[in-house]
Amino acid sequence: MSEKKLLSCVNPATGERFDQIPATNPEAIPLILDELRHNFNTWSRKSVRERVWALNQFKIYLIDHADEIAAVLNRNAGKTMQDGLIEVFITVDNLSRIIRHSQDWLGQERVSPGLYFFKRYYQTQVPYGTVAVIGPWNYPFVQVMTPILAALAAGNTVVLKPSEITPAVGQMIDDLFAHFPDLHPYFRVVHGGPDVGAALVAAEPDLIFLTGSVGTAQKIAAACSEHLIPLITELGGKDPMIVLEDANIAEAARWGVWGANYNSGQVCMSVERVYVVEAVYDQFVEAAVAAVKQFKFGYSLAKDSPYDSGPLTCTQQLDIVKAHVADALAGGARALCGARHDGLFYEPTILVDVNPSMKVMREETFGPVMPIIKVRDEEEAIRLANDSEYGLCAYVWSSNLRRAERIAHRLEAGTVVVNDAMAHYAVSALPFGGVKKSGSGRIHGRQEVLQFTQSKGIAIGPPPLPFDIATVFRRPGQYENLVRVMKLVFGNGRQKTEVIFPPRSEPAVQPRPAFNPRINGLARGAAVAATAAAALAIFAAARKK
């Protein structure tokens, strides 16, 4: 019998190996999914009220145990205790919104019956089945709890594969659910690396939600395509910040630096590229260097840590940051500060004399690096900001809010923030997600829950009635009547008038349809008589809708 593989729990700030988590045997994953599929029949049949009641009990437990959760994030991800608590806070905020609104979001919605006056139509949302959530290491709690809780609220069962880089957080999530017999049968965790992820996809879950890199998404998408498994992605970003000549330069520099260095820059919405109009370029660069000197990196177990941020989470990310900075320096860029590291603590770095072709301007750095480019004007800033395969977030600084908002609409990003950095993710009502290679999913708001469902249409009524206009139009010989209804309901003023006051010229004689004259006359009469009423009813229903 082969030895069971263990995942080491490492504190990236100290290098301490404080625990080991057994990896899941890939061969066991199909059995785990079979269990969840079986339990789906029970969970999905519960009312939304019953499901959110269970989730509300879970929310209360999260609040009571926030300190313990933050401590695990502090130890396994190197975050400050406060940053760990922020992950819990946002999770609880978002879950509270799901609990309040899920009954409305998932309820039946009446739709207009069109020509079918004697039938009732509505749409409802049905869960996919068993959802696989594949999580990241930079925000290993909030970025997995958000889709897990939304998918559960929608009626799905869920299997989580947390990052193997932060296995203690994944085990903690498993332990949290284990306290709730009303939830635990519908949720499982599988631990491991790429082999476990591949086995999970091969087991054909009904939907996959991935938070990760573009490279990982491409591999999973290729595997999903073999079985037509739907895939929702929340991927990376190369988020630009534009600083215009009328911006508050001191504040733009302060919060731009914060946005570039928070969580050591390991945030998909970090400020990763800065474009400054030449009139204020020198002033901004000077202010940014001064702001970096105020930003404190370090590690503490204390709840009230004196540090703004901690280390990079893993050596793999350190290697990427070092490679991007080295490439820029080799290409003629200058580092005004930073560009050094001690272990996984990488100093905040400001780069100037960079050009748009460098890796640090094209690829996601995911580290505490702020490259700055001088631009002629607003138009060049917009063009360069949009010159990216990513489109997650963007930032605009200007004292003219109308101007900034106009620019925001021109930027190719899922979210744009004016005069601040990262001031949007914590807003639980605002959809968050990207365009282009930054992903297809949305978290927060009603889309977060509805993306874990499929719309189902229901039509209810008696058998077709002979005088129902929709029944009339099933018979041959109704071409002209159908034209009249189309013009009256959907046409412009002239077209509507043509129906009410038809042209005086006599139409060409048409051959009579070859079917019973009595039925034909009844059909024609019913169609003509019902045309106006049908049009008005459809129009009224559409307006009401």
C-alpha cells in the first residue's frame, strides 16, 4: 500500500512548518462526487427559506469564531490578523446579503404570455447539481467561501479544492462545516495539488467555479471541453491607474502605493500599472516614493499589528516578481526604491523609465511593484490602459468627477474606481468580475447566486381553445392577419395606422384555403376581431413586465 501524501502547512513569514494535512487520494474523488450527487436530491428539494436558515446559523458561527479564523490566515498566509479578519468580515457581509435576498432572487418570475392569453408563463431558477469550487492561495478564505455559500443557497451541493499552498485554511473550512449537520452532508473538501484538481474535473461535476490564473484556467477549460462542463472563472488582472493633471497628487500617490502594495501586491485588483500625465509626472513620482517609505512590511501575531502588509505567500510568486523586475531593469528601467527581498519579504518597488512591452507592464506581477509611465494626455492614458489582455479593474484620479466618470466608461474593465484604490470589492451589492482574460464570473449582488442556477421556463394552461388567437394562427391562411398583429403590436406610427385605416385599393383575389369554409370563416373572423384586443393586451403585458 502506497504511503499517504501529506501537504505541509507553512508560515511564509517565518518558514515554520506547523502542521500537515493528508492529501485526498484522487481515486476517491468519484465516490465523493457520487455521495454529493445523492445528497443533492435532498438539499435541492428544501425550500429557499430552509436553506438560508441553515446558512444563517453558519453565519452566526463565523462571527463567534472570527478570531480563530483570522489566526489561521495569519499563520498559513502570512497576513496580519486585521487582514485575516477583513476576509471574515467581507464573507459575513456577503452571506448576510444572500440570506436577505435569496428568496427574491430565486423565486418564480411571471413573464408575458404573448399571444397565448389563456396560459400562464413563468421562469424559475434551478440549481446545476454538484458544483466544484477551486480556490486560490492569496485570499484562501473569502474567495472560496463566497462561491461556496452562493452555490449552497442556490440549492447545489459543493466540493472544494483549496490551494495546496494554504492547506491549513482549507482544513479549517472543512472543520467549520463539520459543526453543522444541516450543511455538512452537502459540502466536501478534497486536498491536494494538480493531480487532485485533474481528478476532480475528470469526475465531471455539473459546474466548476475557478479562482486562479489564466494558465490554470486554460488547462481546466480544455479538460472541461471534453465533457461540456460549464466553467465560471475569476482570474487575474493587470489593473491600470490613470493620474490626470487635475488630480489630487498627494492622495493619488498615497492610495496608489497602498493599492499596489496591500497584501504584498497579491491581489487580483492591485494597482499594477500607472499612467501619469506629463504635467504632473515628476510631482507624482516624488510623492509615490515618499508614500512607499511610510508603508511598513513585517509580521506579527498580534491582533493590532504595526505592519501594513506581510510577506509574499510562496517562493513561486517571489520568482515571478524577481523575474519581472529583472526584465524591466535589463530593458532600461530604473528602480527608485525596493527591488530587494529578504526571504519572502519583497520591498515595495517603484519603477520608472519602463515601456509598455516589458513583462512588468504586460503580465500579472502579483507583487509589491509599481511601474510608472509618463503619458502626453488623457487619450494616450486611456489607449495604454486598454492595451492589455486583462480587464478586471481600473482606477482614475481627477478632481473633475464628470470627466473621470466619462473616462471610466471608456476603460475596458469589469469595475472602475474613481479617486481611490480597491474601494469596490467589499461592497456586497456591487457585482465584481472581469472582461477579456480576467474571467467570466461575477461575485456579489444577485448575479453571484444566479450564476449557480439555470433558468427553467414553465407554461401552464388548458388545451388550445378554438377562439384563442394563438390557436387561430396555427392554422393555414392567416398570413395577412398575422401581418396586422405584427404591425399593430410592434410597428411604428405609420404601420399601426395602416392596420386601423387600411389602404383603399382592393387587394388581389387570393385562392381560398382548401379546408372547411365554416372553420375558415370562424378562424378569419376570430383573428380579425381579436387583432386589436390581442395587440392591446400584448402591449399592456409587455409594459407591465
